[in-house]
Amino acid sequence: MSFSEKELEKKILKKIRNVPNFPKEGIQFKDISTLVKDVDGLKDSVNFLYEKYRDKGITKVAAIEARGYIFGGALAIKMGAGFVMMRKPGKLPYKTLSETYELEYGTDSIEMHVDGIEKGDKVLIFDDLLATGGTAKAACNLVEKAGGEVAGVGFVIELTGSLHGRDKLVGYDVFALVKIPVEE
Amino acid sequence: MSFSEKELEKKILKKIRNVPNFPKEGIQFKDISTLVKDVDGLKDSVNFLYEKYRDKGITKVAAIEARGYIFGGALAIKMGAGFVMMRKPGKLPYKTLSETYELEYGTDSIEMHVDGIEKGDKVLIFDDLLATGGTAKAACNLVEKAGGEVAGVGFVIELTGSLHGRDKLVGYDVFALVKIPVEE
């Protein structure tokens, strides 16, 4: 990481708010609403991601709802790529592909339209937060099921420490704008 | 509307897919996933909106989850404005303002962080679809509660005919990229 990237990372990190005990007691929630309501915060984040992925031949940005869309739409336009929605079950109107993944207690699913990704697409998967990596891995599976190639998995924030999100994404090109250690 | 705007409207309209009977029997759902996965579809939509609002002194784009974020983030960057999330209840981590509005059966609510909009902000409210106008009107109320001024209410699609969404937004500057009549 170059000097200017380090500076940019610090600038972005400062604009992320910590909200204690959300969504439940003991969780330190990383709130990007303070980053995106800042004119430079959102722009710098998208530009930083663009620099990272501009030479990868990305044809589609597949973003995970809802916060991933804020950055993903702008990034897709900047890269000359199409934008694909990854959504919770039952939200997409057309025929879908679905992937189920495990949570601490129970399971969850993520869906994508069957025609969102085509064979040969080079796909950047994007979400705001890498925590346990379950959703992102399911998104990778969806893209590959549709015949696409995962060219990168990008995040605004990576929670480092006990969650080991990267371990679920071994073999993929994973990048996060900022890293925040999980407080134990 | 100029000749080139008419052409652009036609181009955008062609990229929106009709999905019959979603989310329930008899509803013709207007699917923008085919618009945004098209490189020009998303870019043209954002540029068209930008041209419409560039001279209004917009300081914040407040978009309604989730599809509104795809366009809203890119639009905010292009206009040099901040981006504010409007979300379903319980999704935002920090202190919120809330507005309740009526549905055909029952009510729904929409929330925004208390510090999303500041006094004096000139706000563009953005969503993908104007149907009955209930959500958009609640979003206007939220902005005004926070001391902001609603400088415009923008949509990708306006459903015209029996829904009368515009009637709920009288007094506001309402604009939609395309108009689609509701089939009865």
C-alpha cells in the first residue's frame, strides 16, 4: 500500500462511526452513514475502489443489499460495468438463483436473477462489511453457478481478529478500504 | 422535454422489464434489474437525473432503500452532495427520526438518522418507483422534520393512472425518468 493509500485509508476510517450495542448488546457496529453523508467520504471511497479494480477487466459489479448498492452503483458506472443486485429471499421479481449459508444460529439465503450474470462475465462482488464472510462466500457461489468469474471481492470495512472472514474467501482476490479490529 | 430527452426516455423505458404477478397476482412489476445491468442503462439514468438537478444547489441526496441506492450514490457523487439512507424500521444503528404512512391495509414506517440532514440542507429525495406516493411523502416529512428543504423528489419510474402518486406530493418538484401507465 502506497503512502497516499495509507492517508486515504486514515481519512475514510475517521468518517466511520462506532455505535455500541447494535444490533445487540456487546456488538460495536461500524456505521458508514457518517462516511457517505460526507461529500468526500463517498467519492474518495469509490475512487479508491476504482483504482484498485480498473485494470481487471470487470464487466459486472454484483453488490449485496442494501449498503453495498450505495458504492456499487457509482463504481459500476465509473468502470463501465453493469450492476447486479444480490438480495434477501423473495425480493427479486424474476427467476432467481439462490445460495444458503450458515449463521451462528440457523441459516440465511441470498438471491440473484438468473440472467444477472452471463457466462464469461468478470465480476466484482461488493459489500460494505466483511465480518464472518458467509454472505460474501455465498455471493461468490452464485456468480460461479451462473458461469461468471469472480475477479474480486471488495469491501469498505474488514473486521479483523476473531471473525476470520478472509478464511472463507481463500482463493479470491479480497480487498477492503479499511481494516478495523474486533474488540473482544 | 427536449427531443433528446424524449429519445433518452424511450431508451431507458425499453430496458425496464415487466414481470407479471409479482409480488402478487395481478400486479405488473416494473423490474429495473435489466436497466442497471446494462452499462449504458445505469449511466444514462444517472446522467439524465444529474442534468435535471445540477442547478438546484442540492447538498444531500436522500435515497430510499434498496433500489434507490443504486442510482442515489452515483448521483450524490456527481452533484458533489452527501448521501443519506432512508430505511425500514430497525435497520439504522444510530438515533433515528421516523415517519409512519398508510398502506392499503395497515401502515408502514421509514427512518433516517437524526443527523442525516442538517438545517439548511437542500435535499433531493430519490426512489426507483413512484406508485401511491406514500413512502415518498413520508420521506419529505422526515427531511422537513430535520430542518432540511426538499428541493426535488426524483424517480426512475412513475406509474400513471389509477394510483395518483403525484397527488400526495403536491407542492414538491416531482420528476420521473419514465412514465408507465398502470394496466387495470
